[in-house]
Amino acid sequence: MTRLPYLDRAVVPEAKIINYLLSVSHSSGRAKARFLKGFGFRDQDWLTLREAIVAHARTNDITASHRTHFGTRYEIDGPLPTPAGRTPIVRVVWFVEAQENVPRLVTLIPRRIGTDDQ
């Protein structure tokens, strides 16, 4: 397959990372926060997670895409670089609205921990 288009324009908001992906109090984000914090990501260093998510898209191919009249959803599975030096396998979901060329982060989903990551 191919890589995420327009990655140089990617939108990964601070609020999405701090208030969702790294929030242990968010109803649907708390399990993700525990997972990510277990690999060394921290609220105060939220840019580290942002950079890791962009690096994930830069180094892994799109594994699935779904086009609708609203735009295209892209799923990318692969290893995520972490501060702990381990590389868990995650799925990062992006969305590019129709008539736009800006990928926006939707979510990150833990997939599995590779044998070298335990």
C-alpha cells in the first residue's frame, strides 16, 4: 500500500493528546492513557507523543482506507516509537475530509505488544 497523503499538513491537536489519549479520567481514553503511559509518554511532554504519531505515519503503510462522501478514513498499523525504547504495535486512525488535503488524527488503538516489547 502507500503512506498517508499530505502528512506534512497533519493536524494532531494538543487537546486530543492531553485530554483524550493521555487522560486517565476520559471515559473512552483512559485505557489508551494507561497503555501509552506504560511506554513512557507523559502529559507534560505531549509533543513527544505527537512526534511519535507522525513518525508512525511516516514509516508505516496505510493498512486500510474507507471512503465516504464526507472524506477518507485511513488506518495505519505498525510499531510506535516510545520514550521507553520499546515499540508496541498500534493502529492510528486519520481522517481527510472531502475536498481537503489535511489529515486529522482521529484516534490511536493499541493492537498488541511485540515479543521484543515485553
